[in-house]
Amino acid sequence: PISICFECDDTMDANEIFGFTAVVKNKTANRISLKMSGSARRSYPKLLFPDGEVGVLDFGEVNTTQRSSLSFQVSNGGTGVLKCKFDVVGDTNAFSVVSGETCEIKDDGTVVVVQIVFHPPNDGPIDATLCLASNDVDRETEGELMIPVLGSGITYVLDESFQRQLDLGVCKIGQFVNGKLNFANKGPVPYPIQFSFPN
């Protein structure tokens, strides 16, 4: 068997016709000429947002002791392989890309989920920019897209004088005993409280 490969480069126009002749020499010194032709097919990857274009990623208010995440999907609506890279420009201590930061998406319907996490290090509004660079030449600035990222850090304030111990006394087997705890929130926003009993 004889395998002949031809690779198209970026200098060829889409649908450009090409031709060449391959000469094969066998053991008896006979030569066979094979005429071949074809057409170039240039890849045109296209960045798509299946859930709609992403305008602003707004996390709202997030406690400084917690994390919040937002995500969106990207896919390839063109041909070839779509290459994407997401970078946070600005406060990288507060915002980070945890999923889909660098991806290559084939033109087979694959969808990639990009996830951004907001962990405010301090109180007050915080903003940054999510920059997307891709090989989608239809996008402005050679495929670069900038998405504003917003959020605000808040700190819950719990009154330190609240009751820290609850004494239910002696409880007999099968008996129910009621207890009472008092809390006071002196902060500007509601304070989430969760009760759990260690094993």
C-alpha cells in the first residue's frame, strides 16, 4: 500500500484548487505517475455562548468568610478547533477562574463550562475584568473579549455577649427538655446561623 499525505497551510485560500503529481519507482525500475488534485479547507472556529452572550458577572454581596461561584458555557459554532484562554485582570485575590481556564473545543458540539469564584478578602465593592482570548477572528481585537466582574464583600457582626452555653440539666430517658439561646446581630446584613452537633 502507498500512503500520500498533503497538508494545507494558512497561505492557501479556502476552496483553493491544488494539484500535484506523485512519481513512484518500483523494484523493476518502472515509474508510475499518479496525478492528484483536491481543494483546501481552512478552519473557521467560532466562539458561541449557548446560554446567551455574557454581559456582566455580578456576584452581589458575599461574606468575607465564604466563596461564591458563577459559571457560563462556551462552544464552537464553526469548523476546526476553537482555542480559548480566560484570564482575570484586576483583583486576582478576590476573583479566580477554577474551571475552563484554558480549553480547546472541537466542532463536534462539545460544550465547556467556565466557572469563576469570588472570595472577597475585605469589605466593600470589588471589580475586575475577565479577558477571553480565542482564535475566533470574527471577534474584535483578534478574538479578545472583556467581561466585567463585580462583587461586594461584607462581614457579619455577631454580638460577642451572646449566650455561649446551654445547660439542660438532667434529662431522663424518653424525656424532652426545652432550652433557649439568645443571639443578637449588630451587622448591616442578616447573619446566617447553622446548628450542628459534633459526633
